[in-house]
Amino acid sequence: MRGTTKLFRIFGIDVQLHFSWWFVFAILAWSLSSSFFPQYFPGFEKTTYWVMGAVSALFLFTSVLLHELSHSLIARAKKIKVESITLFFFGGVASIDDENLKPSTEFLMAIAGPLFSLLLFAVFYLIYSLSANIFLTAISFYLYQLNLMLALFNLVPGYPLDGGRAFRAILYAYYKDLKKATKIATFGGRAFAVFLILFGVIGIMSGPSGGLWLILLGGFLYFIAGVSYEQMLIKDILSKINVKKVMVKNYTVLEPSLRFSKFLEKYQDSDEEIYLVKNASFLGILNLKNINSMPAKMQKAISVKQLSLPLSKISALCSSDSAYNAYRKFSEQNLDFLPVTEKSNLLGFVTKRKVMQKLVLALKFGIGIKSDKKVQSKK
């Protein structure tokens, strides 16, 4: 995910921090130190409140990390690939390969998060009840409430919340139709988001409260619910299309030693963007879109090989892959083309433009969505 920094790796899973986390951390620490702790635990110095706020904010995000980790460990137990966990604006997200996920597996993965948050609620409540240290009491007082809220919030049956995912799994098992199940669960998610926004507006109008947070959270949830449904539609359409249906087989082959200036002279009227650069010792791709402007002197000095991306550095597609595999790999590798190979032989290329064209035609007019028989949807 763009805008993230890798923190560490645990159980074979990368833990990443999105840049938006710093904004929320600062706001949360300020809010806790300036209003929450002074209200419930008066009599301390400002420095003490700031320490309480910062420590509590760190533990809150640790709780979110453990919440997401519980999803991931259930997925790993079910032999499902988990790439990373990212802490971001309003919580966290686990990057789980959910291809062909069974309803029972999705239900267990979804419910694991809220159950673990309930466990953390019990732990922090026990610390709050038994601790004689006022500093520890104050922090655990905040954390047991937040983990309870995190559990209850995620149990709401609105997609993409955990409760919504569990609800979708139940609907999917009943209807045998993932699209229908996701549509219903997404409606629940958006309805809950609207409720949060309205409740936040009422809170602001009635006086100082956490109304602004509810409005932001509701808006974020409404947006994510829509995006999640769109992603499901994209997957549903593109996973039915074999890459051979969108593959370009005819392409121009260039000699690696060809000067870039000579290439421009010869192919200046061509509408191609991608060229194969090949000889006995080199195989690569020249993508004009990724080449920056350069002075004429450099164009004469540099070869097309030097401007090419070696094929060995690209994660290629197999002939049995789906267009959805290509769609994902475009983003993962930050490329707008991918080679298609079979037994180390190059069959052709798939471009992002071609895949998106297929997607638009399918979404708007229902063209080309008949399932191919030999489509491999696994990553």
C-alpha cells in the first residue's frame, strides 16, 4: 500500500504504518490529555496528562494491531495467505488473499477480531479493578472502554466491518451468490454510516461532544463500504476473463543495441507504447510511458536496452490466469503492462488499458462477462 512504512514482521506478516496514523495519533493524544483524563482523573500536571494521552494512544493502536492479527492468524490456520497488516486513519486492515473464500472460513476470520477485542476489554478491566497505581488505573480505564467499543462497533452487521463480513458469509451460504450477499451487507454498512453521521451532527448541535469524530468515522465507513462493493464487482467480472482474451500477441521487437534516437526516428508515427527488446543474451520491455524526457545528446548516446525493464524483474502472468490476477499485479508492481508466459515461453502482453476497457464494457453494457472455463483465480 502506498504511503506506508514497514515497522516489523511477526508470524511471517509485515506490519505497516500508514502516514495518516501520525495525524490521528497526535489528535488522539491531545484529546485524551486535554479533556478525557483531566475530567476523570483531576489534579495532575499537564505533563502527566500528556504522557497518559500518548501511552494510551499507543496502546489503543496496539489493541487494533492485535485485533487485526487475530483475523490473520485464523486465516493462516486455514492455509490462507496473509501479506501484511496496515495501521491507518481509523484503525487497521489485514491484507488477506480472500480468493474463493468459503463462507465458514470468512465467518470465523471475521468474528475472531471482535472476540479478541472482548478479551482485551476483560484484561484491561481487570487491571483497572485491581491496580493501586493511579497512572495504570487511568490508562486501563480508557483502554477497557475503547476495546469494548471496538468489539461492539465491529459486530455491527454492516460491510466491511467484521460483523458485516460475518453477515455476508451467512448470506453467501444461504443465497450461494456472493454479489447479492455483498450488496445486502454493504447496504447495512452504509446505513450504519449514515446513522453515525446524523448522530454526530446532533451531538455537535447539542454541545461539546465527540460528534465530529462520529461524522468523520461515518463518512469514512460510508466511503469504504462503497469502495469494498466496487472491488467485489471488479473481482467478480475480471476473474471470469482469461488473460488470453486481453493479451496482445503482436508486438515490435527491437535490437538491444539500438540507439534511442534511431528508435524515435523509425517509430515516431507508431501508436504502440510497449516494445520487446530482445537478443540472445537479453529480454526486456521498453515502455515509452515510463521514460522521462532527455536532451538530444543523451538520446543519441543511450541504447533501448538501458531504458528497458528486464523481463526477469517482472512477476509474469500464466496463460491460465484471470484478468483479475493481472489487475492486482498491475497495482502490486506499479506497472501498466505484464508479460504472459507458458513454460518460460513468452506468449504476449496484457496492458492495463485493455483490462480496464474490458471492465468498463462489462460494467456498463454487460459485454464479455461470460465465464471462461480455464481461468485460474488464485494469485
